[in-house]
Amino acid sequence: MERRRTSVPLIEALAREVDELLAHALSEASGTWAPPVDLVACPEHFHILVDLPGVPARDITVSLRDRQLEVTGWKAPEPHRSAGKRYLRVERSSGRFAVRVELPGPVDPVRGRAHLGGGVLRIELPRIEDRRNRVHILPISTEEP
């Protein structure tokens, strides 16, 4: 029985990795790009750092459903790109972007914060207790309702 308990987190981690790989592949096929992301687990919070240089806050949307964080938006193409120039190397992305991060634990979205500065979107989400497998004992009344 002990083996089963230790394999579940490994399976969940593998499922998250597969989900992220599929999301990345689908984003490339759909013409969107995925900015680099760091996910940091602290005792009280999860910190998510998203590199978005040149993207104004008005063009970014941060949403959270259950444990799925999604950052979407639009980065305008560089204004100096023109037909008269021959680009030898282009690595900086523009256009629609989307990135999804599966959080490893439950969070309180109401107390979450996001700040954009220096080309980095910093998201802080407070951790909360996981109540999915918690047993609740209901008191029994002897009075009629």
C-alpha cells in the first residue's frame, strides 16, 4: 500500500508535464506563443514569474480556475520592422500569447496579486488548506426543522 501513495505524486507531476508540453505544441500550431514562466513554491504563497518585455498591462489577462492559472494577451510587433529590411535573425515573439500553469496546491484567488514591472509579470497567490479529502462531521439535531 505504501508504494501506491508514493506513486500518485509522481503520476500527477508527469500529467502536469504532459499537459504543459501539449499546451506548448498547440500554441505553436495555433500561431500563439508561450512566454517563459517560473513557478516558485514558498510556505505561504506560490509565486509565478512571466517574462513579458514590451507588453503593457492593458494587453494582459490573468485568470484562475481551480488550480489552473492562465496568462493571455497580445504583444504588438516591433514598429521598426519594414519590408525594406532583411532580417537575418528573429527570435523575439509578437502577436497572441498564452501560457497555462497547473498549480500544485489550492490558492485563494481573492487575495492574489499581480504586478508588471521591468518586463516581468509577478503573480503572488496565497496558499490555502486543501479541503478536498477533509471529513466534515455534521451535528445532529433532535428538533424538527
